[in-house]
Amino acid sequence: MYKPLDTVALTHDLPHAGLRSGDIGAIVEVFAADAMDVEFVTAAGRTRALLTLQPQDIRPVGDHDQLAVRSTAGARR
């Protein structure tokens, strides 16, 4: 279903990584149908997190999704 460079949105908060539901990431590598690396970056283009996730952790982004910016200053990493 997913392939490298697909843009996806997180489906739930991941506090240990400082990420929230709806944060946008990009598929970096697909290992199997149930495991893929997803990179989340800051608005400046710096990697915030690179995580191995499962399909239920992400969803494709679409025309009805709105991008937003929020500060991660002070967020746990």
C-alpha cells in the first residue's frame, strides 16, 4: 500500500517522540506490509524523529488536510 516518499499523517500522539496526531511525515523505507520507517521534520527541514511504524500508526494525506505549524520548544524528545 505505502511506498517510499509517500506523505502520511500520524493517527495518534507519540509523546516519547514529541509527535502529535496529524503531524506530517514521509515514508523513508518500507520493510514489509506491516513495518516502515517514517521521517518527521521541522518546518526548517531538520529531522524531528525517524521511527519504524505500522500501517495503523499513519494514514495517507489528502486534499482535505490542512497543514499547520506548532512550536515543539520544550517538547520531550
